Amino acid sequence: MDARLAAVLLFTALVPGCAESAPPTTGTAAGLAATGSSAGGGGIRVEQVLREGLRFPTAVASPRDGSGRMFVLEREGRIRVLDRAGNLLPDPYYTRDVRTDDTEEGLLGLAFDPAFRDNGRIYIAYSGAIEGERYGLVLRRLQASDPSANRFDGKEHLVMRVAGLVANHNGGDIHFGPDGMLYWAIGAGTGEPSDHVHASKTDNLLGKILRIDVRDGATGARNTCGEKGRAPYAVPADNPLAGQPGECGEILVHGLRNPWRFGIDASDGTLWIGDVGKNREEISRVAAATGGNLGYPACQGHHAYPSTGASDCPAETGTIAPVYDYDRGVNGRCAITGGRVYRGGIERLKGTYVFSDSCSSELLVGRMSAGGTLEVESVASGIAPGYGTGASFGEGEDNELWFVNHENGGLYRVRGAD
């Protein structure tokens, strides 16, 4: 998301959501290989699960505990629960005071511990509002006394705070990888690329993706940079900068502007990162075993910043090139939303990378080419263009894709065409 569009989103924020769910509605998307929606074409469709009831959703996730529930974050500080039958429960699961002065602030990230069914642990990332948390991005652990309950009751503790985030470009997404580590995207903060030299440096945590161990008894390198809370975390010994003096051991990936949404492929742990740029939007693919530098602010996508007209910036800087990038304004696009590698049951989508743009409302379906770039097809979602329309993706227990519309409060599922 970008500050220059904040006024548009703020206008939409004046319209409150309703308290109950509506009957599911369905909009059909064009087939991937054809312009029609014929089932014979192997297409997909978008099913609207909730038309109203959510207010500015920012993330959706499954606890993968056998309950069939989906949990949805609302930017203003609430976690909501959708039951197995598709009903939005009237009372929030959890509520917290968060900072929302900027439209990119709020309750931003949600991740369930892989052992949530047994240990009841949930992690959230948000813009701090209380004394000691303000002007920073906060990682907090919720410890539910009953993991099956639909209202949170239990203890909660601060894990880490990253200071220096006062408005937009916060990132905030969090996920567990198949290695059991917690990954956390941190934006470079407000300002222009010339203000973001720190994103390319590894002595701070801004403009990064972190990899930390939050398991009980975890030990590791001592070169931590985050402000620690009562819930412990450790730097994994195999992180690229673990144990290096003067460096932040938590860092896995650096050189990012605003990694609003990223995903981790459960099959091999590869990170797929959507980075919202100043002039160009990009998707990068990074091995969790190696991490690396994605080039910002010297590079935006394949291009130097400020632009020289050349498109070989990653080669010139020795940084990791994106697998896909585009100019703002193309097809009404303005802010990339990183998605997921599809591992569900729709045959046509298996192994593809599904993502979106926060303005154009397209579903973008990518396949890796032999040359190492992403070949992308645009699929109409049936959702009117806006800002915040395709805001965040999640997966159900069956690995099928869900996404939220921050602009109108909609919740959607991706389905195979009938």
C-alpha cells in the first residue's frame, strides 16, 4: 500500500460494516486459458463468502486444528472467527488497542503455531499504541487456555518490538515455515527511497524479513537487535548473519521497501515476497536456506532508482533479481499483494503462484519459466477495481485459497469452475 492513496482508503473507512454475515454470493472469473468461464476450459471462479460484517480486514488464516474455522484480522484491532458453516461469529475472538493513524497501520499479521491445537499459541503483529509500544511494529504471543474456544481467554506476552515505524510502509505479515521458524516482514518505514538506505544495511531491522525461533527452550546466536519482551525468541544458528558482530542475527532477507504480504511454500520453504515499490511492484523468490539482498533502494525491480533507463540493476549491484515486476498504472495496478503457491485441489492451479494487486482486483496466476522468471496470466475476479480490494491471501485447512477485501470488508474463496 502507498501513502499517496491513503486519502482514497480513508474515505472508504467512513462506511461502517454490519454485524452479521450475508448469504454467500458468487462471481465467476474467466478461465486461465480462455476468455470464457466454461468448466471445460479448466477455469477458476471467485466465491464471495461474506458480503458484510467485517470492517477493514487485513489477513485471513486457518488454525489447522480440525475445526474448519477461519480467523480474520480487522485493522482496528479485532480478530474475528468464521465457523465451519461459514457464519461470522458476532463477538470478536480477541481485541487489542492498536495505532491506526495511518491507513497502513493497525493489526497486520496473524500466524498460528504449528502445534496450536495442543499449545494454543497464536502470534500477532501490529502497530503499537500503548506506552512502550508506540511508533513501532510489535510481535505478541497469545496463549489460549482452550484452543477450541471461539473467545480468547489466556495469557499474552510481548515477543519483540521493532522501533522506527511511525506511519506507512510497515509490512507486518508473519508466517511459520515448514522448518518451524517464525518469519516476520518489516517495512522500511515512511519516506522516499533516498530516506531508506537503512533497508540495504544489516545493522537494523527495517526493510527486512526476519527469521526467529519462538519455540520453548530455543537457543541460538546472541547478536539480536529486536527489543525483547517476556516471551523469548532466539536467532537460529543457521541464519545468514547469526553470530556476526555488528549485524542483526534475526535478518534473513534485506533490501525491501514494503513487503506487505509474502508467503512460504510448504513443499520446500521457499519465500515468495511481494514488495510494494515507489514506481515498480515486484515479486521475489528467495530460498530460506540462503536469504539475501533484494536490492532496494538502489534497485526497484530490474530498474535503477533514480531511473537511468537501464533494466539491469540487480546484475550491476549483485543483488537478487525479482522473478516478476511491473510499472504502476499498468492495467490499473498500484500496489502488489504477495500471495501463495497453490497446493490445493484445483488441478489447473497446482504449483502456480497466485497473487493480486490492491487496486486492479485481478487474480494474477504465475508459473515459473525455464528462464527463471514468472509468466503471469490475469484472471478477472468479478470485483470492481478500487484500493485495498485484493488485500491479503490465506489458506484453509484444505489448502484452498481465501482472500480479503480491505475496501469493502468482503471475504472470498478461490474455487474451481463448475
